[in-house]
Amino acid sequence: MSKTVLDDLKNLAAKTLSHASAMPKEIYTSNEILELEQEQIFSKEWICVGRETEIPKVGDFFTFQLGNQPIIILRDREQKVKAISNVCLHRMMQIVEGKGNKKTFTCPYHAWTYNLDGNLVMAKFMDRTECFDKKSLKLPQIKCEIFLGWIYVSLNENIQSVSDTLSNLYEVVSPYRMENYIDIISEEHVWNTNWKILTENFMEGYHLPVAHQGTVGPYFNVLDTEFDDRGAFDGFTYQTFTKNEDALVGTAHHRNNSLTGKWRHTSVLPTIFPSHMYSLAPDHLWYLSLQPNGTDKVNIKFGAAIAPEVLEDQDDPEQFLDETRKFLHHVQEEDRFVVEGIYKGVCSPLSNPGPLSWLERENHEFTQYIAKKLAN
Ligand code: FES
Ligand SMILES: [Fe+2]
């Protein structure tokens, strides 16, 4: 079955945008496709686990499920961010859950204990075990790289570095200094849709005036959308939205001296393939990082952060944060309504993918990325 679907996908990817439609339905619903995605995409690419600012101090950590591999992201004694396997070297129990600050990690099963480098430092009652050599035991390290404050991990030992893959994006987003933005939301959610439907939803502003009429829609003119003339790059694509200079949200604070000209009121929306996307404005950002959880569920890491000068200027920062969080959650709920509705539509017998608008240019670029990874 997948063979024909993959042929259809390949044919679709070869079309120009003006002849393109959404991807074939089976790309979203087939378990074979999901397996192929896990193998060709999620085990091989960089996956974003969050922001470096979530673990500012030595010993700060949080856990993350990377495909089938539980991992710990931590800041080690040299202040470096690191990712290590969260599976005990004894009888393979998961070592730790949640987040916090620790000097060592002790397995909840028989108390084998590991330091921040992942070295086994204590294991009781192993003195009669001849094949046991404490010094040689260390939790496997997972490839981990920081790029402008984002933490990326990969199960692929030979992957090209993030900074090389995203060098063209660096030029566009580095003047925002987003690595200094202050975290205000960091959450995990599971929604009832395929991960690609949520990615595609992020990639187009076409739905904003309609699906987001209760929040951002009224302030958004679709004709303010711009794409990079160079098209999609190998590892990412993006679009920009430029607002009026006097808009209340989405513009640079007067103390912001790194953005100039139209960039002072422009937002950049990159999608870093396969599934890290963020909306970066001069005064705030919000982001999603996705992984499939079956064909019909998506694991979401959702977060937001505010430019420090904007936060400093609030008379009542608590109220400001409260309102901002509520607003961003409301936007998310509007998106959840559509992406869960689309999954139901995709599963229905009478549905068919329809033609794309020029505003859905990135969706077609995403089709081309998926085709390259699955159908080559
Ligand atoms: S499984 Fe971790 S100490 Fe036994
Ligand atoms: Fe949306």
C-alpha cells in the first residue's frame, strides 16, 4: 500500500505550487508511513527539546521522550548542556521523571546512582559480581547542540551540525537576540491529530483571519506575508509578517537597539524540519516542537518567552504575564480545534486533498521535504 502512496507523494512533490494539493490522506493515517517516519526522520534528524534558559544552573535538568528513547537534558558541572540516556544500566528502569535540580540521579529500583556526566558512582551489593566494573559504566550520551538558545538532540551520530544546517536562518533571526528572551510558558500536551497536520497549520497564515478571529486574526493582513525568494533551504523554511510600526504587540521596544528598519515590526516564522517551529517577534516568541505518538496523536512541547526589556517595563508584571499566557493559550485552543477537525476529515471516506493557495507555499515545501525523506 505505501508504495503507491509514496509514488503519489513523489509526483505531488514534483509539481509546482500552482498545481499542488495537500498530501494524500494515507500519508497521515497509515501505520507503515508512521514507521517510515520514525526510521527516516525522527531517528535521524535534529529534534528540539526546548530552550537553554529552562536549565540555567548546574544540576538543573528536565526529562524528554525522544521517540522510544527517554533522555535527561541537564547542565553539567562545566555549565554545558548535555543529553544522556534516562535508562538505568542495571535492569533498564527509567531513572528519573519530570524536572528539577540534582547533583546525582538515583535509580528508584535498586538505587544505582549516576553523576551529571552519566558515570555510575554508586551501586550497592555488587561486590560479589565478578563481571561488574563500576568505572566502565556510563550512561550513553545523546548528540546535543545549542543554536541561539534552542536545545537540539539527535539519535544520529553522523548528523551535520545544527549551526551548519541553519546558517542561512542565522542571518535572519540572530538580530532578535531571542536567546535572551525570558521563558513564561513551558508545557507538554497531547492533541488528537497527526503531527504533520499541526506542522502544516503552523506553516501558513491563510487561516489566521478565519480560525483565529477571536485572537490574532483581526490584526493580521494576509497580504503582509513574505517568503524568502531563495525558496526552502535544506533543513528549514520560513516566512515573515510585517506589521504597522505602531502596533501594540509584535514591535520592538524603544530600548531594543539590535533590530533596524522594517525588522523592528516584523515577525519571522521558521519551521526547522521536521517539527520545530517558532513565531519570533521583536518583543516575544512562542514555539512548538512535535513528535508523532501514533498516527492520530501528537506529542507537543509548547513554550513562550518575552524580550527582557518588555518585561522590565511592566507596571504589574504578574498581571501582564497572566494575560499574555491566557491569550497564547486561547490561540492554541483555536489551532487545536482545526487540527483535530482536520484529522477527522482525513479519516473520512468522502474526503480528498484539495488545491493549495499561494499562501500555502511552505506546505508544499513540507511535502517536498517529506517526499525526499520517505520516497527516495
Ligand atoms: S534497575 Fe536501576 S538500579 Fe536496578
Ligand atoms: Fe493557527
